[in-house]
Amino acid sequence: MPEEIWKSAKFKRSFVTSLGMIGWEKIAEVIAEDKRGFAKQNFKVKEKISHNRLNKISDILNELEYTKRKPDWKKELEEIFSVSKGELENITIIADLYVEDIKKKERLCFEIKSPLPNSD
């Protein structure tokens, strides 16, 4: 392929990624706030989770990244919830977008990804 095509594709990818970093999260926050009641970018969520279940989540993530394990949301949830609870541990996550649906009393955490793949 001509070098100009490669440069053009690289520029486009860089531009789209940059646009996402400055705009998409804010747009999502405004829409979520309007439709659900409360939304905030880069929101710290503090929770308690079973130490055993946290270990199971880490095991699954490692298998997805370092083995040929294929993602299967339903199976992963079954594996996590089949582990006995055990001792609770305090954790903090930072949600790219945190949303509270006031009517449904539901909390949602989103991680907004760029089009470039990474291990997250």
C-alpha cells in the first residue's frame, strides 16, 4: 500500500481517539443525567466485595488475557456467584461514567473505551 494511505489511516485513528477523550464522556453524562437523574464522569465508587469473589474475578481476567479463554459474560457471572462469599473487602473503582437511575433506584458504572484495543 502507498505510504499516504497508512499515514491517513493513522491520522484518522488518532483524531477519533482524541475526539473521544474530549467529548464522548461529556455527551454521555449529559444524556444520562437527563434520562436517569444523576450522572458524573470519573466518579469514585466505594463498595465491599467478598475477598473470594474478588479473587475469582482476578482469575477470570488473567485467563482472558493470558490463555485462550473466550469471553462469556453469563458463564463468568455464574462462576463468580458460585464462589462462597467469605470475608468482605473494601474496594474503590473509578467509573468513567457513573449513573443513578432515580426512579428505578439503580446504579450503573461504565468504562468508555477508545476504538484501540487494550487489556482493560
